Amino acid sequence: MSLLDKILGLIIAYLLGSIPFGYLLVKYVFTRGQDIRQVGSGNIGATNVGRVAGTKGAVLTYVLDVGKGALAVFIAGWVSHYDVWWMGAAGLLAIVGHLFPIWIGFRGGKGVATGVGVYIVLSPYATLSSLLVWVVIVYWKRYVSLASILATAALPLWILLWDGKIFPKPTHQLLGMLILSILAGALIVAKHHDNIRRLLKGEEHKIGSRRGQPVGSEV
């Protein structure tokens, strides 16, 4: 494939990431035109969608957001002959697309679900390990936001373990995965700035908070 094909793959990755599934599902499937951005936190992610569309809407949004991240990486792999740097760059752009979707005025989600889709393709064992961290923190502390932040921050360490030690990849591939996972993680954590502020002030609400209160991370 040519350089133009690879660049086109990156553009497609951003546009895929920009598809606002939560917004579309609430507006056209679960309600009669309601704008999810006017509900709760105003986020288009699964957590906020669940406030309007229930568990079914939240799960469907999460699955589709994961899927678009994975698809962006698969397409980049196909056009680049599975070059990890290009695949990682496409994954990063898919996350950027979810955070800042061109279709709805660059007001998107927080990137966690899309990041799961990206890295389940690039480093499945590291991703599953981070998901385990997420589950443990949610069970222990009941803060979805804290779990999302810590699981995201832990991903480069899991990549070092799984892809650097247990199933070692060539140095240039490992370096690419690490750099791009750190960049993606920084974006996702930065998008949780409101949650971090509430956590530091002791104002973040746990799972099970009464309806209408913030419940943590949006994905």
C-alpha cells in the first residue's frame, strides 16, 4: 500500500472515532429526538446514555464505541501491512475522534470505550489486565471515574509486561505501542479533569448514588 493509502487510513480512523453512537441512539432509537448533550453530564458516552436509555442503551453504546476503535486499527493494519506505528496512530486518532467528533461540534465522550477497542487489537493481554484493574477498583471503591483513570494509566505498564517480557515484540513495535498508549492515556485522563477535581474535593459520587447525581466516568 502507498503512503497515500496509509494517510487515508488515518483519516478514516478519525472519522470512525467521530461517529457519536450515544447521541444517535438516544436521538433516533430510544427517544423522540432527545439530545443526550442536554441530559445529565452532557456526555455522549455509555454512562450518560444509560440515564436516558437504561442498561440496553448503555451496553449498546459501549459495544459500538469499542467496535469503532477496533475497526479503525484493523483498517490501518490492512493498509499498512500491519505496521504497529500506523495502527497505533490510527487508534490514537480514533480516540481523538471520539473525544472531539466533527459531526456534532467536537463535543464528544471521554474515550475509555474507544480506547478499549483500540488496544484490545494492539495488545489484548495488556488491555484485559487493565480491564481487571477497572473491575477491582469499581468493586473496591465504587468510583467508575477513578477506575477508568487508574486502568488507563496502568496500560503502558501492562504493555511493558506482556509485550516486553512475557511475549516480547521487536523493540520498534514495543516502543510504538508504548508511546502511543501514553499519548492516548494522557488524552483520556485529561478528559476526566472534572472527575479528578471532584475526587480531590471528595465530591465525586459512587455507584449507587441517587438518581440525578453524578456517578463517575463517562465512556
